[in-house]
Amino acid sequence: MGIVWLVLSPPSRNDLAGGDEGYYGTMARNVLASRAQLVSPSLSPLGPPGDKPPLYPLLIAPFVRAWGAVPAAARAPSAPCAALIAGGAGALVGMAAGPWTAAFATALLATLPWFADASRGAAAELPLTAFATLALLVLAVEPRSRARAALAGVGLGLAFLCKLWLVAPAALAALALVARRDRGALGVATVLGGTALGVGALHLVAVALLAPGAFSHWEYIYLGRSLVERVRGEGYADYWRQPPGMYWALATRAIGLVLPFVVVGAENAWRRRAEPVPRALLAWSAGLLLLSLFRVKAGGYAYVVMPAWAALAALGVDAIARGVRPSIGPLVAGAVLTSPLVSRFGAQGLPAPAWAAVWVAAGALVWLTRLPKVPASRLAQSWALLALGLGATRSAVRLSAAYHTPGYERVAAAIAPRLSDVPPNQACFVAPEVPTFSFHLFRTGRYWGTPIEPWSADRAPALRDDPRLRVFIVDPTRSFYGGWPDSATVRWLERETREVTAEMPPGPHGERPLRVFVR
């Protein structure tokens, strides 16, 4: 399935989106260019220490070295990570419900349109979830083994070094795997936690030894910005501060076709909570509530818990296929908690018609399971196959369509000769989506404006009077992150600089969505 997705949506088809994709690509170029950047990487070319640990850029760096500064290099680890996550989630649930359920869980996650879409960009959530899934698999084979607990701790520590505190849901699942009422459990949990903390601290240790001047900065990133400030929402633009119900609505919308099976699977896992894997799946999926406590939220952060929701759905199908009759109470609660009425208080969940169709069908299935000689297992399996078919079709349609093609790579290649003599850490251009241009050019740029520092006419004189700024890229559509200048500044650009937009290579359909000025 991963190969099909790559064919439908090649990593090179779409430009890198500004922000994380550009940042991680730039960090990869930094670690290739300077040893100092290995332990204290910057978000800008050879700039000051940033706010992201170096493990993910180190995973990208070999591809950037081999292929150059192209989107495919920055996204190279994404598809393998997604395949590992889908297969790992299936293998985990298969330990509790057999190979057919494992295959369904893998297929469900792989064909989930939200998951397929989220798995094609350059994002640290992907290797984090891959390391965490491997850790859970290693531990689930023998939760009483201290050796396996140590290996799992390494996996969780590596996951932490990808995206810091976002590893918490998987860490809870790992603790749930080893939790039991005997003396040995505390020792296993200690080995697990101690190893995870030790590996997770390796970056700070490396900074203390090799770049001690940056230690206080990274200590603040780890304990302040990435934890306390994310909980409170301090220092973040308004669009980061989302309502508490955002993740719940996102998850219920993403996995809406099989929501009743998620409820049945959660109930079945609760009944079997004495078993390590069902207990771990409950803890992992409940990590969504833990993430909801953070005032700062982003859709991609839900990636770390989506495998658990797919696994619970597979467990629910398996329970019905084995003749387990779903309880009315949990299904009613699930219908109410995922209803449009509830989602209005936090975020937009499943559309009302889809919600109604799913839960009416669930009610019919429950009623049929109580009739004699009705093959309830066949009905549940047919529903599951229908969900796979619809999900695969929707994913294929979404993936085959280009979603971000403003031509950043083409523009960067055309203006690169004009900036070749500029030091990488000297600001020399103004543009939207600066991190993406920085990745392609390995040069530092400035935004026109951001939500935290909006554009104002008062900034125009400083830009006009700075001779180091040689290239000005304007977004006439006003749709790309980073703002745009006011009309007076555009008139100044037209009057005092030279527009080279016509010299830029056009897009596949002749489009030139950006205006480029040079001086």
C-alpha cells in the first residue's frame, strides 16, 4: 500500500510547506555544513540554536547529501515510517486478536485518508510514532523481561528526541504494558523509564560537553517552551491556541466510518484489561485526552495516537466476529460524545449526515446481533471491508491531486546565482514561507509579516534601506504564510527594483503565482 501511495503522490510533486518541512530541511543542511550544528542545530542557515532537537534532521541529512536540497530528500523517511507504524499497530493488536485482525488494523490505518495525507510530509511526528510503535512491539512480546524493557526504553528515548513531549501517549501505553501486581513489575518499569530518560537526555549531555554555551537555551526548550509554555499557550500565536475538544473532533472525524467499532473495541479492551496489549491500547488511545490538556495544539500532533484508535476499531470488529454482543450503554455514550451537538462546544467533528448514518447503522447491527440465526460476524466484516474500500478510494483521490505547487523550488533555483556570494547566515531576501526558501537556497531570509509580528508600513523604510536584501518575493494571492507588503511597498518595488517574474520557470500549467523582484 505504501508503494501505491508513493506512486499516487510522489514526494517531489508538491513544494515543501513553510514551517516544519522547511525548518527540518534547513536543519539537515546545517548538520551537513557544520559540526557545531550537530548538537545545537538552528532553524536558519548556520544561525543561532533553534527549538527542535537534532535527531530528525540527522535522519534526513543523508538523503539531502545524496539527492540535494529537493522536497523528496526532506520527505524520504516519511513513507518508511508510515509503513512501519501501520504494520506495527497491526502486529500489536494481532497479539491479542490474531493475524486476520492484525491485517485489518494495518489496512484500516494505511487506507485512512487522514493518515495517508498526514504521512506524506516531512514531520517529526512520523519518526516519533515509528520509534514508539517499535518500542511497544518489543515490550509486548514479553512485558516481564527487563532486557526488552531496556530496548523499549531506547525506542521511547529516541522518540522523545524527535518531538520531545509528544511521546507521552506512547509512554503511557508502555507503562500500561508492564503494569501488574507483583514485585517484578516495579523493576521492569524502572528499567523502562530509566533507559528512556537516559536516552532522552543524550542531547542535553552532548550540548553540555560540546557546546556548553548553548546549554541554558536547550534546557529552556526542553522544560520551558516545549512543556510549560505549550500547556499554557504562552508565546504562541492565536491560531496555536485551540479549544480542548480539537483532538477529539479531529479523531472522530478522521475515523468516522468505524466509530462504533472503536467503541466496541474500547469496551472489549476494558473487559480484557488484565491482558497487557488491550490495556496498552486503551492507555495509548487515551493519550488523546492528555494532549488535549495542552493549550497549544496542531492537527499533526494527533498522529501519535491515531494508530491506537485504528487498533481499537480492529479489536471491535474482532469482538463482534467472535460473537461478543456490544453493550448498549457504551454505544449510546459514543454516539452522544461524537455528535455534532457536542462538537460545537470544541471543534468541528463528523458532519451530521455522516454521523447519523454511522450510528443508525450501528444500532441496526446491534439489533441484528440479538436475532437468532443472523450472521452478525459477516455483517461486521462486510462493514469493515466497506470502510476499507471507501477509505482507499478517498485516499487515492486525495493523494493523486497536487496540494501545494506555488513553485518555491523553481523560484529558488532561478534566484540562487544572485545570492551565491552571500554568507548563509546573512539575511538577503524577503518572502513568504521563508523556511522553504532557506532550505533550497541555504540563505537566510525574512518574512514580510507573521501573526506574531504583522507587517506594517513602518517596517518599509528599514527594508528599503538595507542593501543586504537583494530579492523580494511577493504573494499576490495573499494565501501563503509570512504575510505580504502593503500596496505602497509593492509600488516601490515596481518603481525601484527590477521584476524578474517573467524569467522564472512557469509551473506545469504555465502558472506563476509569485512575483519576484531583485536589486
